[in-house]
Amino acid sequence: MDDRELAYSTPERLVQDFASRGLLVLPPESLGIPMDVHERIYEQEKRATDTGTPVTPILIPEVLGVINAPGVVSACNQLVGENWAIVPFTHNASFTSGGGDQHWHKDDNGPFNARKQRHHQAVQIEMLYYPQAVREDMGPTATVPYSHYWTFNHEENHDNFAGADHLDFNYHISGMERERISGPESKYDIDDIVHRRTAHDERMRNAVTDTSWPLVRQFEAAPLRPGSVVFYSHNTYHRGNHRRDDWRTWKDNPRFMWRFWLYRTTGPAPVSDVGQAAEVSWNNPVVDPLTGIDLAEAGDDVTVVWRYHDHWIRTGQPPPPRPRSVRLANGQRQKEADGLYTQLHLMNEEAEPLRIGAAYKLASIDDTALAVRLLGQALHSERESVRRAATYGLIAVGADATGTFLEATESPLKWVRKAGVYGLGDAAPLTKEVLEMVTARLEEDPSVYVRSVAAGTLGCLGRRAVATGDGESLIPACLDVLVGSLAREVNRLAMDRAQGRSLKFARPTDECDVCEGGGVDFGLQRLEPVRSAVRENALWSIVILCSHGAAVTGTALEATIRALTEVIGSDQNVFCVGYAMDALTRLANLRPRGEEVSPPIADLQANLVATLRQAPIRGWEALVRGGLSASTVAEVEGAPR
């Protein structure tokens, strides 16, 4: 075992480190559960693996306790707010390292590589749990810290049509991903494997450094003590990594990892006086203690992005204008803005951080009208990379960008409409005008992609309305619109099945212009390998809105319960079923302190077990986060099939 100690995260640095690095590691003693739990999980998992038994959370229920461990809940509450949820049926299970490598990729924040818009805000994170110690030669998860704000085009880039975005897609195309780097089938000398000199190692390193993005380099999360938990932004590039130790020991000494996709259901609590927020010193310490990266190399095009997201996680609002901008005379400010507008249009993929940085600088230039005008012009650019940067910049402006986003939702170009409706979700207040426009896009837009983004936007708008109290009375109308979309939108055979090709090579069709991921039926007769980006996003939003208690649902409560019950009982899309079960469970269990139990909720509570039994499969990891008790889990699992 390596004696070197990994620099675990501390509570006081969680938000700052997540906003900048996008990666945190919790020590096992911080979880607040007995240390022997991890050994029991490991031994149960090892026995199941040895006998070929599928490993799931319900097989090893102690894992459900890890999800709700006090230290895990506390950390996640800081990062993504209270009552955070888990995406159901999406690799929420155990992974074992071996002799192969994945290619570098980002997971999407929809299930199974369905394409969604990537939130820069802390809306979704990934949680990795390791029940055993992980040495540096055991295939520790490989990540690219400081990569989570940069990405590539996907709208008309077929290499990135599916939800996962790649650094080196040719690694997959060339067949290298299928080769074993270590183990009995390896062609490499053991010394080259141990010292990272194989062609695969070189390919992985070069894929990162060839981006020319600031600070990025490969980081392997090890050594880890048993019970360690890793969190990273859902937008962080990462990959599965091969083992470098003696392959003959793998069976007796497996490296297990559990992965869960977490997402925000509550907005950050607003702070009344954001002007008093202290400026963060981003290069203190100068060297990142976890990764060894020199933070002095982080220029202000990078730290301006970190500044916004650190402040947003803490307050839910944009930070004050940058101190340097406040000191500028009007002529100097216009000159700076013109330069940033030019920077926003730089060409090629290596300029992604410069474009994004320019957008965030414009957002904090101490002249909102000027920022909105220039970013609004860029939002209508024909170049996706410019539109992407402008979208994030306008979101960083905040509510003052609402009019610009509303205008964009009526563009003849669907990509601009998509950006507009997405921006409303991350920045606008929930008003009647905003609701009407998002509803129009959800009900009438010919693009499945635009409709799916509109469905997700309604949840984001409602989440923020509850946090701020501004527009909360419109949440019942949001639910009515979402329930109505469930009656219209249909599931389709998943693109990989329909097109007879790997999901990585799926293409848009006349029927659907967004990747609807890979379909799974878990071998169950009731389910089919079908997907629907709009239905899944609508139900994702309903989970968010149902996390705030029945009172906010108002007149939409009973119709929402009926619609969710119908999905659980008859929908063939397992992800829709999972979201619907979570939403109903949250309605039954989560409510603000002092909120009375209404008759519809009392009926729901009385019938919840029977309703959950209607589904052929249940995502317990999601349901325990929705407030389902261990006794109820046991009661449902004891039901006859």
C-alpha cells in the first residue's frame, strides 16, 4: 500500500474547490457512519461477484445508508442544496476495474447518454463510493480536474451527438478502447504497464494536453482509504482506468466502485446583501494540494468563471461587478467590452476557455445594459461555440437577461430557440410572460430538442421560484403544463436499436433531432428499450417541483398524482417510471416543517406501497433520497411478484 496520503477535502473548502477544480474527495471518517460498514459492503459485493449475482443497492442495502450518511448529505447540501435527488436506473451500481481503458468523456445529466444542455451552475454532480482501499495501481478513476466549464460543439458534430462528449473520439473509432492494456491478454511488457509507458497511456495523456486548455492534466483519484467518496461535476472529463498490478490477484482483490448521479431540487438560499461578499484568493494556496497543479497559471479568464459559480452556489445570485471594472471610466469600460466581444468570437476549440471567460467578464463589467447588448448579439451567432459562451454569459448576468432570452425563443433558428429557452431556466424569474413562452416552446416547437429543454426549464424556474418566493404561485401552472406534455409526447425505440448501431454512432432523424440515448428493459416483459427526451425531462422537472411539499403544487396536486401513478403503472420507459416513483415518494414524504397533510397526500401515503408495487423494478437509491424509510423498502420488496 502506498504510504502517500491523498489530500482529502475539508468542509470549509468544499464550495470553493468545487467551483474551481470541480472535484472533491471526502475522507471515510467524515461520513459519520461506522467504519466497519465499508468492509461488510465489500465482502458482500465480493461474494456476489464470485457467484455471478447481479450487484444492486437492494442486494447490499448498507449502500443505501452510505447515500444518506450524514457527511455525504452535509457535503451535497452545500453543493446542490437540500433534498437533492438521484437519477434512477442510470449506472447506479457497482463497477469493477480491469485491464481496459475508456476514452475520455463527460457523462450527460440525463440517463444513459440522452443529450441535455450542460448547466455550468451546480445542478448535477457525480458521487463515487469505494468500499475498499484503492492503491494507485488498482485502476483508480481517472479525471481531468479544471475541465468542467469547457467542452466541444455537439449540435451538428456527429462525434458528440450522443450525450457523452469526448476528448479523443478516434480512440473509440480506431478500436483501441477494445484492447486490453494489462492482464493476460495484454501485448505490453509489464514494466511499461507499471511505469505508464504504453501507447494507451501516451494516447490518454496527449488527449488532455492537446486541448491546450489551462490547468488541465490527468489526475487519478488514489490512494484512497476504504469508504472514501469522490464528488465531481457532471461536466468533468473522466474515464475508467486499467489496473497495473499483477492480474493474477484481481479476482481475490477486486476494486469496486459505486456511482450515483445526483441533481439539485432546491435553489441556493438568496442572500440579502451580496455586495459584502469577500473576494476569493484563487491562488491561495499556490499549488492545489490534491492535484499538484500550479494555480498561479490560472488567468483571469478562468478565475472569473470560478468567481461566479462560487458566489452562485453560496447565494443563488450573480456576484457584484468585478472590482477592476468598477474603477473604469465609461470610455475605458466600452473599450474593454469591445475587446471582450472580439475575444468571444475567437476561433477553434483551444479558444473555448477564452470565449467562455470573455462572456463571464462581460457579465460582470458593471454595465448591465452594455453586457446584455453585446452578449445578446453573440447569442444569435451562426457559430455554436459563440452561442454557447454567450448563453453562459447571459445566465451570469442574471434576471436582467430575461428579455434577451425571451426574444431568442422566437428565433427561426432552432439552436437559438434552444439557447433562449434554456437560458430562461437558469436565469429568469418565473413570471406569466416567461411561463407562456416556455409553454409555447414545449407545446408547439417542431424540434424535439427544443421541447425537451423547455420541459427541463420548467423545473429550473419552479426551483428558483421557491427559493426566492418570486413566482411561486405559478408552480401549479408549471405542473399542469408538464402533465399535459406527458399526455402528448410518446416514447420511441431507442436510437441505438432503431438505427442498428452503437449509441456512439447514432444520428438525428426526421422524427427526432436530439439523442434519446440507449434503451434498456432489464429483461422485464412490461418494459421496452424506448426513450423520450421530452417525457424524461418533464418528469425530471416534476421530481424537482414535488420536492417542495404538496402546498406549492396547489390546484395541480391531484392531477399530478394521477399522472405519476399512470406512468408507474403503464409506461414502458424505465427512466420515466423511475422519475415518477421518485416524484410520488417525495410528495408523500417531503414537506416544509409545519405543512399539514392534506387528504390527497394522506391517500397517497396510504397507497404508496401498493403504487410502487405496480412497477416491475424500483430504483431504491433514488427512493431513499425521497424520504422512503428502510421499513417501507422492506415492505415493498417483500411483495409477491
